[in-house]
Amino acid sequence: MDSTSSSRNGRATRSSLACLPCRSRHVKCDGKRPRCARCAEIGQDCNYARSRRGGLDRAALADRRRRLAANDGTSPASESSRQRDTTTQQVQGQTPPLMVGDLHHESNERVNVGDAILGISIPDAGIAQPDDIENDTLINAYYEKFHGCHPFLLPRKHLSRLHQDPHRQSSFTPLLAVMRLIGHIYTSHEWSTSLRDHIEACFLQASPSDPIMVQSRLLFSMALFWHDYKDAAKLEMDAATSLAVDLKMYLSDFAASHGRDDPVLRECWRRTWWMLYIVDAYYTGTLGTMNFRVADITATADLPCEEREYESGDIPEPRTLQEFNCREFSAETIHFSSFAYLIGAVQCAASAIAIAPKIATKGDSTHVIQAADCSLDGWRLLLPNDRKQVMDKDGKIDELMFQAHLIIHVSTIGLHRPFSALKFNAVEHVSSCAREPPLDTPIPDLVNVHTVRVLRAVEAQIRLLALPVPEFHHTPFTTCMVSEGTLALLSACSALFKGTQLSTARDQIRMTLGCLKVLGEVWPRIARNVREIQTIAQTVLGIGPVGKNSATPSSSAGPSFGGGEESLDLFTCVPSNDTTNSSSLGSIEDLCGWYSLGELSDLPWGMGSG
């Protein structure tokens, strides 16, 4: 469906106003309300920019054009003509380059090129572009709260340095807008529609082939997703991935050619590709789609350096992916960064899941142990001693290694649970992190081996969560990794644990929910996931609803979750012995932490010797 409609004389006329999703993707829009044909076809939200009422009237706009013309040495007519040409380019899906004159304004008047060209009204509150990045409150919040979880943007002082170049400022505008939205989310614990509108307007003005747009869209996708704008998040992630692939960001030459003689900028581009790779894997695991789009791309981009080197600007000669994947054959110990080990963990998890059967059968049990486990165990066994501990002597957590270990664990749980004694319960389907259950899997001869593997992976997850830190602060993608371990632990509580072990496991579940609640204070999707786990736990453990206003067991009303998800009648869900798939993995023997499942040889169900 295009954005033109036929007039009475047969001429095509342009829609007066395209919706924001169509604008952000540079496609034509018919402008229908409340939903345009394109958005209706793909079933996504359709939003329009706010009215310009309250802004400059026509006389004021004409006066402003005359002032701009006087400053630029052009006539009002030529200015108007240039503006019409620019409008035509926008409608045809082309983004014109920003001109210096477009950004000229009086000291008491904030003018945005999008206001004049597109008729977009950008609310004033908190949207003025920061001149001093290092002292901008929302930018600071971004770096303090989010950057360490996904450190692929330029370090603050280096971004501030490059932003001072007038020729580069317009390129950074959309990126800064997204950073400020994320900073706002952390400081206010709420979404900002005005900041989102501003971001989408900035995206419209940006060059569609600017590599900074890969960073901008990747960041925006994460913010949208964890605020439960799932469809919009997918659009942004698809756009970021397509642009990165079109630009060949995965090749080593890209960083060299786009980083010029700036080693920090070259490092930034390497990190951008690899973070796209990692986040794509996170989405695949979180959504259970098994659609890891960039997994099969042969990447030659060099590996990122250590975080302290990146922050300082003292960038060493980068290591290659081939060196990392052949590290077991090196005669001498080669140092790789935490970022590199996180990339390796994602590779191993992807490889293991690819090897695992889509529909598990009894005969697949040995195959999983012999083939899929090798990839995951190889990563763990080749870790140098300083990478096995995710907390240093000063109590600081290495966030990237924290994520890497969790990935290995969640992959192990997902591979082994279908063959273990930890049955899948029917109520687990309410979890947005749960996988589609496999068909009934006959109990294999090595059921004890699979069960112990799952329980050790869960134990290792608990140890990571229990690290003594002042504040539980991690990437929101931690949620589904942890949730799947919790679902397996709930199954163990129902089928295996008794007495002290059951009491300890209940404490572990309580702690896990507490950790996720902390993240849920910032990200609504995590808060919803916590409610889902609470519902599952109440059913599996047979404790019923909790709270003054809870329904009684005779009631037919059950909790309902937001986002258009199906409501669940808690009391119609009966525990089942059907096995199903759920994702989680591995174990580490020497992570510091508190809670422990105890000696696995003491388990009461006779599987100590495996």
C-alpha cells in the first residue's frame, strides 16, 4: 500500500501526514486513522506525530524563513522552494543531508529541521540537544546504569570529544536522543512518549546509511522491548541488522575504514558488530524463536579489548576470532578480553542448540551428552583462572563474564531438562520466557546424568545471583536466563526435594524473585515476568494465591497479565507429568556465592553416581 491516493482528476496526491512507524522505516504511508493500511497489514501499533497547535503560526514561520534567508543570503522564495524539494525527498523515502542553515536559530527560539519540513511537534521538556555531554544528567544516567551492561558506544569522554566537531554533531543526534531516553528510564522509572517521538523524528532526519544508526536502532530496540513494545522493538532490531549487514560491519576492514586514524573509534565499530551479534542471540533465547539471524555470517571483525583499555583510550592490537577459536592449540597463554569470552559463550550456546534435536527422543540422550555438551564444557574448561571468578577482590562484578556464565548455564538447562527427571508443568506456559514443550520424551537410561547437569547449572546460576553486591544491577536480558533456571528448580521442588533441600530451594526461589523485582522496577516486561513466575510457583508448590485480595480456591478468576496476553485461571492449571522444553544450562564449580544445593551425591533419589 503506498502513501498516495487518487484525486478526482486522476492525479496522485500525497498523504498529508504519514505515521511514525512508516516514517522511521522510510516507506510510504496512506495516512489513514486510527491505523494506516501498512500497519494494519502487519498488525503493529500505528502512531502519528502530535499536532503542531500551540507552535509557530504561519506568519511566524514566514518571518522565521525571512530571517534565515537574510542570514543565508537566499530569498524567501528560494528557501521555500528548497523546503518543498526536501519534503518531496522525504516522501519518496530519501533522507536529505542536514544543512548548517537547517539548524540555525535565534537564541530564544529552538528550531528543529523536522518541525519545518515534516510538521512534527516535539515537546519542549527535556529534549534540547546537550551541548555538554559530560554534564548532561540523562547522558550521565545512561553511562552509569546501562553502558556497563552493553559497552559498545564510545566512552563518555571520547564521545564528548568527537561531538565537539561541528561536522559530526548531526550524526550523533539520534544516538544521543536514544541515550537520553534510556537515562530517563533509569532516573524516572517510566517511559517518555515525548522522548520517543523525538527519537523517531531524529531517525527520519538521519542519513539511513550512517553506521551510527546501527547503534541508535540497536539501543532503541532494547529500550522498546523491555518496556513491552515488542513489535516496535523487532522493527528497530531488523533495521539495525539489515543496515549492519549491508555495510558489511562484520568484516575487519569496516572498522579500519570508518575509524580512520582514531583507535578508540575503530574499537567502537568492532564492538558495535559484536554487540549486535550478542543481542540478536539474546532476543532469540528470550523469545524462543530459534531465529539467530546473524549466526551464520562469517565474521572477520576483530575482537574487542578489555573495558579499562577502551575507557582509557589505550587500545592494544586486537585479537582475532580465529585466535580465540584455536586457543586450545596455543603453546603460550593468550589473553582475551571479557567481551571476547562473552562472544565465545554465545557461539558455544548457538552451536549446542543447533546440534540438539528439535524433537527429543530417547535415543537423542547420548547424542546431547557427547556432542552438545562438548561445546559448552570446552568453553568452561578453557577459562583461565581469572575468568572463573566474576567478582574481583574489590567486590566489583565483571558484567560481561557474568552474562557469559549465565548463557552457558541457561543453554545447559535447555539441552538437558527434556531428558531429566525434572518434568515440565502445564502452568509454565504462562511464562513469557518458557519454551514450547517438546512431545512426550521417554525416560532415557542416562536420566540421572541429565538431571544432575540441570541441577548443577541451576546451582551455578544461584551462586551468581547471590554475589554480595550493594545493588543488583545487570542487563535486563538476565531475566529469561534466570527465569528458566527457576522453572527447573520449581520442578525439582515438586518432584525431588524434601525436607531441608526443599526449604533451601524455596529460599533460592525467594532470592531470585527478589533480584528480578529490582530489575522490574525499571523495566515493565521484567515486572510482568516476575508475576508470571509467582503464578507458576503458587501452582507448582500448591500454596495458592497470596494476598488480601486473592481469589479463593473456589473462584474462577485468575490473574491477568498485561500486553494483550491471555489471562490465566490459576486454579484450572493442574500439575502435569508431561515433559517439555525450557532453556537453561551448565555449571561452574568455583564461583563465589552463598546458596548451595548441597552435595549432589546426597540427593535422596539415588542418582549420586550418575
